[in-house]
Amino acid sequence: MVFAQNMAQWHLLMWVVPALLAVLCSAVGKHLSRPVLLALCLSGVSWPLLQALSAGVWFLWGGGQATPPLTLDVPGGQGLFALVFALDGMSNWAVALASALSLLALVQALDITRFWIGRHRYYALVLLVGASANLLFTARSMLAVLFGWEAVALAGTFAAGFWEPEEGRARTGLRWLVFQHIGTVCLVVVWLVHEAAPLLAAILLVCACAIRLGLPPFHGWVPEHSRSPSSALALVHSVASLLAGIYLLQKSWSLLVPVSWIVHLLYALGGAAVLAGVLAAWLPGRPATALAWLFVAAGGLLTMVQAAGDAAAVRLLLTGLAPALAGAVLSLGGVVDWLESRDVPRGTPPGRALVWLVAALAGSLAIFPAISALALGRALLAFPAGTMTWVGVAAAGLFLVAAGRVLAGLAGTLAADLAQRNRAPARHGGLLGAGWLAAGAGPLLGLALLVSHSFSGQIFGGGKGLAWGVALGAGLVLGWLSGWFSSGPSWKPAMAGRLVGRAASSGLVLGELVVRLPVVLLRMVGVLVWRLVGDFLLDTVLVGTAVGTIEGVGAVTRLIQNGRVQRYAFVLLVLVLVLVMVLRG
């Protein structure tokens, strides 16, 4: 237990170690052999995971509450500019989940990108995303939170767009970065005015979290991320977006509680995200785009559960959804990356690591849909009675049915594509399909395990919560089976569908105003300020006075040089004498 307590107290190593290893990997990774490079990268994501698991033992069974805060403050700053770090149970859960997701993404990237140029720098960026997230989760002062929030945004940007120069496309991740800068500005204002203007602080805090989660109308950054490698897509959407946004929303919930109507705003944003995400994911298109929109729908569902007030259900649901969706992106997206890669010779089968990853991820996903369904069953008990309960049921059911159908359909399509293109033996496609078929039966297996658990009633809200979970799990199975037999999303968009597809593929509509409106307003303010400061103050007052003085001195100098100074001196002397006589008289 002493070892576990020490691991919790050394929580700074959770982000310092992966950050240092990322720098080392980027600097000398090109000159290292593949086994050494693999060991270096895996150490960067395994250390914080092992440390978080060890600290979790102390929090769960050692009676630990929170570690003493580590503070770094500037002299005379009075705590406003202090960097404070600490670790509690919730932060440790977030670090463990983020590290596990980073480990899965890195394992997939190590196999998929083994032929790609500059892969060691990409691995370093994967480590930096995890390190930045751990920095955010252990931050306890607003300044440290801002550092972590912005670091996650920057690392996610570079990871998403790292391969763009080789592909010859526009910069992927740039719109994400612009949106996240706007979210950072919102947090800075929250930091400055949360005591003087709590209503404004609450609104801006919701905007910052909604931007990070990609909730409509702040979804403008979502479509372009479908061009990223699947490992970057999974890491950005699961760790940098979903986990970071929900974590900040829960940690700052005390700032939102005094504003009563904020809860209804969160219900509206979450419901719109579920509806828009499901519709956009159901449209025919690239598999990565559909998977990205499922993350948006998941963020909306988590926001609605958080608005209901059950924080434990949110964390339980996120623990089920994040690995499930990230695993889908890594397994399905890994096949897409392999099929679309120009660096891999045609006919080359995937490495054994990829085949193992597809099978292991698809098989391990069997338990996570069950956890998600049962966590939703508990969360529905926290919804206000009446209409809002049925809104929550509709949103949860729609998400699970659509997610099951889309994921199973994509799996069937990619399995057939693997065999058709002869990029791998047919058994690999069958393995992919068998894994997702096992995942479709997962809710039944997970339900049997959880019902037999002695604490299932406490965890999932008793019999009523379990009943809701059974119903939602059945909906997930039906969606999975329908998607499996249809082999892909088959919704033929009509006029309304085309509008949805246009909005989803471009990220426009209201989301574009998030970028355009501040830019236009700042440009107008800039023009006014420039006219006032530049034309009047600088040109007229400062420059005009200086130029007039210089011209006057030059005119006097020319008069002296032309020999006319005697005439002006005589006139000046006469004026002085007249003035003296008048004053004396």
C-alpha cells in the first residue's frame, strides 16, 4: 500500500515521463532500431497507465482521498498565476482511461505506419497527446487547466495533420485548432470574470465544453478529421475531445449549478448532437466520417446524462463508450488505412500485429456495449420525471441502435473489401467479421455477468435500471444485426438528407459562425481602432506635429542661409522694443 501511495504522490510523472520520452523519440528515433523505438514508445504510454492503476489501489482500498497539492507560484502573484497540481480519484480515473486509449492507438500505429516516412515523429505526437491530457487531468489551478487545455489542442492538431504534406491535401486539423483557440479564449474569460459575472462565466464555460465535444452548432471541426490516420482520429476524438470535454464539464459543475436554465441548455445541446451525429453517421460516405460522427453523438448523450445530475453514471458510461468507439475506429479504420496507403506494396498482407489487434479489439468490445447500455439504464433514473425521461430514452435508444447498425455495417463492408482487393488473405476479412459478430452478442454476455454481480443493484440503480439496460441492450443487438445483414449504411438521402449531408461534410451552418462572426467583429473593431489610432493620433497629432516642427526649423535655416536673417532680426528687435516700452509705460 505504501508503494501505491507513493505512485499517487508522484503524479507529476504521469505527464512528465511521456513528454520527455516524446522529445527523445522525436530527436533520436530516426537512428534507433525498430525494437528500441517500440520499447521507447510503449514505455511512454505504459508508465502513466501502470502508475494510475497503482494509485487506484490506494484510492479504492487504502483510504486515499487526494494527494497534497504541488504549487508553483510567482512572487507576489497572490495565487492568480499559480500552477497547482494534485491527484484525486476522478483525476486518476481519467488518467487511466486516457493512457489505456493512448496505448491502444499507439499499438495500432506501430503496425499500420511501419512503412511510413517520419513515423518516429508521429509516435512522439501520440505520446504528447497523452501527456497533455494527463497534465489537464492533474491540474488544480485555472492557469494550469488552461495550459493543459491548449496543449491537448495543439498536440491533437499536429497528430491529425502530420501526414498531410505527403498526401498533398489541405492542412487537416487547422479548423480544429481555430475552434479550440476560441474555446481557450472562453476559458480565459471564465477565469477572469467567474466571481464578478457568474452568468457570463457559466455560458462561456458551456461554449468551451461544447466546442471541445463538437456539439452542434460548434461541430465545424468534425468533418475534416476523417482525413486523419485512424490512430490520430481515435486519439483526438476519444481523449482530446470526449474525455477532456466531459472531465472539464464535471470538474467545473459548481459554476453551472447556480444558473437554473443552463441544465435545459445542456439538454438541448446534447439532444441536437445525438440527432445530428446519428443522421450524419448514417449517410453514405467514408467509414472514418461515420465513426467521427458517432463520437459527436456519444458526446451529446454524455452531456444529457451530466445535465440529469448523475456524475457517476457519466463516468461509467464514458468508460464503456470511449473504448468501444475508439476500438471501432482502430480496428475498422486500421483496415481503411491499410487499403488506402500508397506506401504499402499491393498484395502485402497486414502484419500479425494488425490481425491480432482487429481480433482482440473486436472481441474485447463485447463487454463495453453491455456496460454502456446498463450505465444508460442507471442514468435514465436520474432524468426528471415526465417528458424529459422519454426524451432521454429516445436519445439513448436512437444512439445505440444507430451505432450498432453503422458499426456492424462498416465491418461487413470492409471485410468484403479486404477479400475483393486481395490485400490480405480471406481469413483476415472473416476474422474481422467474426470479431464484430462477437461484439454484437456482447450485451447478452455482459448482462449475464453484471446481473450475477453482488453490487450490480447499487452500481446500476437496482432492478429498474437493469430493466432499462436490458431494453437498450436489446436495441443495440437489433441494430447490430440489421447492420450486419445490410453490410453498410444504406440510407438514400432525399432532399432533407442532402441538406444534412452538406452540413455534416462541410461543418457549415451555425458552426461556421463560430469562426466567421468573431473574425468579422474583430476586423470591424480593428478598422475603427486603426482609424482612430493610426489616422488621427499617429498621423495628425504625432507625425503632423513632428513634420511641422521639422519644416519650421528648415525654413528658418534656409532664411539664415539666404542672408535674410538681418531683416527678420531687425523686425524682431523693433517688436521687442515696442513690447518693452508698452510694458514699462
